[in-house]
Amino acid sequence: MDRPPGLSVRFKLTLSYAGFLMVAGALLLVVVWLFLLRYVPETTFRMPGRMVPSNPGRYDLWRAFAPKAALAAGFLLLFGLVGGWILAGRMLAPLARITEATRRAEKGSLSHRIEMDGRRDEFRELADAFDTMLARLEAQVAEQQRFAANASHELRTPLAVTQTLLDVARNDTSRDTGELVERLHTVNARAIELTEALLLLTRADQRSFTKEHVDLSLIAEEAAETLLPLAEKRGVTLETSGDKASTAGSPALLQQMTTNLVHNAIAHNLPENGSVWVTTSVRPQSVVLTVENTGEKLTPQLISTLTEPFQRGSRRVRTDHAGVGLGLAIVKSIARAHDGVLTLTPRAEGGLRVTVRLPAVPA
């Protein structure tokens, strides 16, 4: 239900300025009456038998002073209204710019910035905070648009393959259905894996989980134990070490984050004699999970894109362990949902060092 428009802030400030001046003027009159006119006699005195003009009394002075005081009060009221209107307009001018920027953002224009100059006051801080919010919103909207486009493309591929296989099975009844069923099963499994990854990414972004005490060292050991068969199959040495690292968060999400990191380190490694090191450490205010692997040398330009959705290493590979391209994107979202920081650094010898820093909590 829409409320009727009320008085503007500028008009309220104008009334406040004028009212303050009127109250100050009234207090001044009270001070004059109490501390000055109290020493003037209330009545006049005449000396008998002599022509001496009588001295004015207190009320004589008040009758002469009251009209002038009323005129001064009227002028003070007018001056307060006009001056207050001008001052309020100048004071609220930055707020009008912020309001205009808000209306433009409401219509979908996120590229506009206030960029208020001048001294740093409350309005300047509000404008800078609003500009920062617009920049983050613009980046997130662009990222969501890219993500939606990539997700649509990735989901369309298995659906198109499924449709093609079904058409082949319908048109060629003599074809061996066992091979078609096997290929359909593989394509369908990949679509399910992609859908589950998208749901996990959404859950991490929304922070819809309950925080519990978690030991990252135990999670790292469990992830390494789970992926040890894959490492042995690919000829990769997998080592875990480190201190007990207590943090707060979702055990399932942190387990998924660690598993994704170790899986990526194994999948994107040397063809043979590769290594993966998983370590945990404790800092004064944080705990750190580090996953390093050997591999080809990576450029900073490539590393900056690895956390984007549907990026698979140095190229978009299609192998049995290529994943769906959401591994590091999920890791980044889970770390951010736990107030953590994800850092990717190329190793000088080749390969990648991934560091996740999370807030520490007492064990």
C-alpha cells in the first residue's frame, strides 16, 4: 500500500533552522528580562514641587521594546526560513546525486558512478560506498551472465548428444542397442554431474549451511585417501602433512572444496612421476590449506582465468577425469562463503600452488 507523500527533508530542515532561531531569540528576550530589566523600578518617581521628568519604569521600557522585539522576531523567522531553505538545499545536494544514481541503478544501469569530490564527510563516504557497491554488482551481474551462458552451453551439449542417439536408435532398428545404451548412460551421467556441481555452487554462493567446528587436517587426509586410487592409476605420488587446523564451517562443503583441489592437482599433473603435496598450517588468526602439484609451467594470465566457471586447465579437455570445469569455481565460492581467501600461484618448477586461508577458531 502506497503511503501519501509527506514533507520533504529539505522542508523539515528549513523548519528546524527557523525554529532554532526563534527559540534562540526567545531565550535572548528572557535573558534581557531576567538579568537586565529586573534592576529597573516598576513605577516612576516624581519629586514633589519640582519640575523633574519622571524616570521610565520597567513596564514603560517593555511597552517601547515589545513592538521592536515583535518586528525583530518576524524578521528572524523570515531570515530563518529563507536561509534555512538555502542551507538545506546545499547540504542535501550530494544526497540528490546519490538518489539519482540509485534510480539509474534501479532501471538496470550499473555502470554509472557518483564520483563525489570534495572533503571526506558522511555524504562522501556514503557516495564512495555506493560506488563500490555498484562496481561489485556490475561485476557479479557480468559474471552471472557469463556463467548462465556457459552453463546453458554445457547442458545443451549432453542433451543434444542424447537426442542424436535417440534419433539413431529410432531410425535404425537393426543397430545394436547395447552400445547406444552405454553411450546414453555416459552422457546422462555427465549431465547429472554437471547439474549437481551447479547446485553445489549455488548452495555455496547462498551460504545456506550451518557452521560447525572442522579440522582441515582430517579433511585433507580423508580427501587424499579417497583419491589415492586415482593418483596411483596416473602414477602420481600423493603426500599429506601438516598441523591440526581448526576452523568453522560446513564439513560437507569443506570436504568438497578439498576434494576438488586434490582432484585437480592429480588430473592436471605430469604424465608420469608427478607429485601432489597437501599440507595444513596454522597462523595467528587463520588456518591455511595448501595443495601443490607438479606439471607444466603456467602463465599468470592463464592462472587468472582458472577460477572462472568451465575452465579446464590450459585447454578444454575431454578425458575420463576432465570434470565439468567447475572445480576451482566451486572452491572459490566455498572459500568465500566461509570468509576465506583463495590464492593461486604458479610454481617456478612447473605446476600450481593453491592456498586457501580460512578464519581460525579454538579447537
